[in-house]
Amino acid sequence: MKAFRGHRLGAVEDFAVEDRPVGAPQAGEILLRVEATALGFVDALVMRGLYQVRPPLPFVPGGEIVGRVEAVGDGVTGFAPGQRVASWQFGGGLAERAIVSAASSVAVPGALEAASASALILDFLTAYYGLFDRGGYRPGQSLLVTGASGGVGSAAVQLAHASGGIVVGLASGEAKMRHVAALGADLVLDYRDPDWRARLKDRHPAGVDRVFDPVGGPLFEACFRSLAKRGRHLVVGFASGDGIPKLPANLPLLKSGELAGVDARYLGESDPARVQTILEIIFGLAERKRISAVIDRTFALADAPAAFESLASATRIGKVVVTP
């Protein structure tokens, strides 16, 4: 089979499509004929060796995988050949075949296309886990989302809106702001506007109940200061690239506020059953058209280098998907 593989971590030029043998699933594993693999910010970091965990070599990127079951290993129940399955793991998806853990896999409803299902996996899992498991978010509460046009930010906007929340999105530029509004945000602010906090205060004078923050950087402290009393700031990531922000320790005291980390990778390692449950919920919401995948571009496996280059585009809105 063909796979986009690298024998060292680094630039995209260190990876290439090459032939490799198809393995057999072992106990607890499933062999998939890959139909679609979604890529995101983390995939580029892993490829370059900049993620906090380094994969074994040689490495095939892409962990948001959707495919058809071809074979199952010993002890696997609930999955049958021909069934469409989604799985999330550290890599292996940019290939014609992938072996995945049954414990990290869920069935995909027949109404969902493979590309759409793959684009839902990690961003919506992270957003759901952050909002409801770590954030205790409830209907009617106000939510401020940074990077609201990005993958995980737009997922948070959709999930909060679908649950009856009041959503404020931060984005930049008219196209991205229109996109966030179309996803269900009640108010969209341009974070480049020096008066964005004043506009937020006009709408929410007591502050917002929750901040969902995959961006960090210079927005971090300003967003925490925008919390209401007993609010909670969800630390999802640092996509700004401006380093790890710091917060004066008196601010949580003055706000009676909280910082909560959102680490989907830890959830996957510590509670794979919860990951399965959340993905089933997400796919159910998508099947009922309460939420939808946002895909910017789709690439063939042979064009995987171009897919990674597109991840860095400043105009990108939505996921990048590779389809063998």
C-alpha cells in the first residue's frame, strides 16, 4: 500500500509517498481501508518534531481517520467488515490502509460522508470535552471564543449555540467574521480592534461566564479580565505562536475565577470510553444537522505535501482533508 511517511521529523520535504506492507490487525485492533483523514494544527507540529510527544520513526502523520473495516483482530466485537468507522490516534492516517485501536473507534452514521466525519473528530471532541466536561457549560450561559473561525474555535461556537448558549466570537477580517456569525455566534468582534473589550462590555456588562481559548498570546489576559465573577477560562492551546502567556495571580482572586486546562490527548489516554461516547454524541448532532463539519480543501494522498502547506494559510477557514 502507499503511505505518506517520514524517516525523520522535520520539514514536509522529509516525507514522501512510498510503498509499505499492509499489516494484520492484532488483538483489539481494526484494519481500515482509509477513506479520509483530516489534518490540523497539531499534525504540523508533530511532523516538525515540535509537539510535546515525539512519535516513533518511520512515521505516517494524520490521526483523524475514517475508513471501512477490512479485518478485525482477536477480541474485537461490534465492528464488521464493510462498516464505516472513525478513529482518533497519534498518526497512521495518510495511507491507503491504517490499523487502529477498537477502543478508540466508533461507528459513523450512514448519512455522514467520510470527509465530513473525519473533519469532526478532534476539533469537536476537544470543544465538547472543554465546554461540558471541563467547563461545566450550561444552556443560557455566555461564552467568549478566541480563534472562533479556526477548527476547534468554530466547533466550540457550534456546540455552544446548539446547546442554547450565548456566544461571542473573536476573529479577524470580514470573511472570517461572517463565517463565525453563520455558525451561530450572537456577536462577533474583531480582536484587532483596540475597543473590542469595550464592545463586549456593552453587551455583557458583568462579564462572560466562560472563555474558550485555543489561541493564548496577547489575548489571554484580556480575555480573563472579561470573565464574570466565578467565571472559568478554558485553556485549550497556544495557536498564536507568541509563546506561553502569563497571568497576574491576583486576577483569579479578584474574579473568584478559575483556569482549567483542556487536554484531549490526556482524555484519550485516561478514558477512551468517554472519547467514544463524545464522538457518538458529535456524530449524532451532525446527523441531525445541529452541527456541521467545515472543510477548507480536500487533497489526494499524492498531494499530501500541498495539504500540509495549506494548513499554514492565513485565509484558511475549516479543516484540510486528505482522501486516498
